[in-house]
Amino acid sequence: MDGTGRRRNPYELTEETPVYVISVAAQLSGLHPQTLRQYDRLGLVSPDRTAGRGRRYSARDIELLRQVQQLSQDEGINLAGIKRIIELENQVAALQSRVAELQAAVDGAAAAMQQREAAVHASYRRDLVPYQEVQQTSALVVWRPKRSQD
């Protein structure tokens, strides 16, 4: 099933579908296959494996390989730093996903509360008169009890 609760077509290709062998992934990312193997050993980009232990890269893996290359060559960040950046980005993505889930739950609870509130208001008796506050005056009122007739 996908994120919306629908069944996913098993033959549908997504950006996470592992389809590229290492030679194609190396060509698409502009890296040498040995570099891809090293990145896999270091845990920077971990492709899926076939039953025969062959690596299969997804489009997302290819993009990550390009990002690693860019950070390494253009920014001068070492591989340990790149690994930490990737871990933190994954953590941020997971937290953003969790925040979205919690926001949906809060929105659902707020909608349910508004429905309950509307139901309570609809159940009020219509024959009751709303209370109106009496104005305070400075007039003096004397009360005298009625005399009983003996």
C-alpha cells in the first residue's frame, strides 16, 4: 500500500524502485563503480540487493550519489561529514513526516470537537429565556411583610 492507503501496482516504478545495476548507476551518477562500492561500504548510499547479492540502485539512490559527489568535490566535505549530513537530513524528513501526521490528528480532533460542540448547542432547550443582568441602581426599596389577618 502507498501513503494514501491504496494498493500499489507491483509493476509501477517509483523513485525508490531499485532497478539500476552498478554499472548503470555509476554512469548515471558520473562516478566510478568502485566509488559506489566504497560509498556502500561506508554506509553513505546503501542500494538494495538481489537474491544473488547484486546491488540495485533506485533513482533516489542516484540522486543521493550525485549529492555526495557535489558535497565532496564542490564543498570539500569529507565522507564522514557527508554521512552525518545525510543522517541529519533523513532525521529532518522523518520528523517533518511525524509533524504532518500529528497535525492531521490535531485537525481531526479539532473537527470532532467542533461537531460535538455544535451538537451540544443544538440540544439546548429553546423555551428557556436567556439571563440578562439587572442594572444596579441606588434606589432604596423597603420591604414590609403583609400582616396576617387574625
